[in-house]
Amino acid sequence: HLIIDIFNTDKKYDLIYADPPWKQSKVLRKVRPKQTKEFDYQQCSLDEIKEHLSVADSLTSENSILFLWTIEKYLFDAERIAKELGYKLHARMIWNKVTGIPAAFTIRYGHEYLLYMYKGKLTPVSHNERGKIHSVFTEKVKRHSQKPEIAYEIIVRLYPNLKKIELYARNQRKDWDCWGDEMREESKCEK
């Protein structure tokens, strides 16, 4: 469980977990007078996200797993980027956020996607967990962009023994290496 500079390491991983800071605009709401126009994290362009994923992918073996978070707006871009790196889609897992963010005066987006992808041969999941994990999971939003704890639990249940790295991490996690601009300066994106 180390903070890693993905641009300068010879470590190898079996599983990448990534929550890219996709570019998006912030909706300011009158009910939140203290909010700012800026997000509390740097956002990355599609090219930057692809570069980061490509560098992380170079640290994996020919058979590896990618769990990639995306929002509705970037669903097909996320899949395209991963496929260009050699990953195949196994499942689109859905986080039911219970509340969700009202967007552009149309509908409330109450979900995000966790793309479950693999390169080479699909690494078998833990025998004890086969068929026990549902593709839709529900957990309330805690703060903007924070992913649900259940996602980490699902990954550890499916792949307890794989060497894991989290990209765009906010916190260190037991048995996971991590990289992200809240962990290290080297990972900052352009504004």
C-alpha cells in the first residue's frame, strides 16, 4: 500500500481501479450559497486520461483487470479509450446513487457506471464469490465525486489476491498502491 509515481516505477499490477476526473461543468445552486464555481480537484482531458491509463496499463501483465468509473456523458469515450488499450468489456456495473444530481433542467442522473473490463484472458473471480455480486449496487452519495465503499469491497471480494493500483486516488487503502493528484504532485492534469 504505497503511493506510486506511475511514470517512474517498475512495479507490476494485475488490476487497475480508476476514477478519472472527467471534464464537466458545475451546476451552481441557490440552496448552497457557500459553493464555488470550481471543483475541489483538477479535471483531465480525454487525452490526459488515456495517457494515464496507458502508463498504468504498461505496468500490467498480458492478463489484467480494469475497473473504470465513468458518468453518462463519457460512457462511450471511456469504453473506447479502454478498448484502444486492449481491454474488453465484461460488464457495466451501475451505482444507484439514491439521490443524484439534477442536470441541465431535464432528468436527475442518479447513477454512475463502473466498467468491469479485462485484457487477455478474463482472470477468474474468487470461487466463493461466483454469482454473488449483483451488477447494480446502491449506496448513498457522501460527497461530490467520492465513490461508494461498496465498490472497493466488491473488487476485493472478486479478486482478493491480485496486486491492485488505484488511479486518481484520494486516500491510501490497505493492500492497494495508489496514484493521484491528492497523493502526488506528478499526477496533476492541465486545467
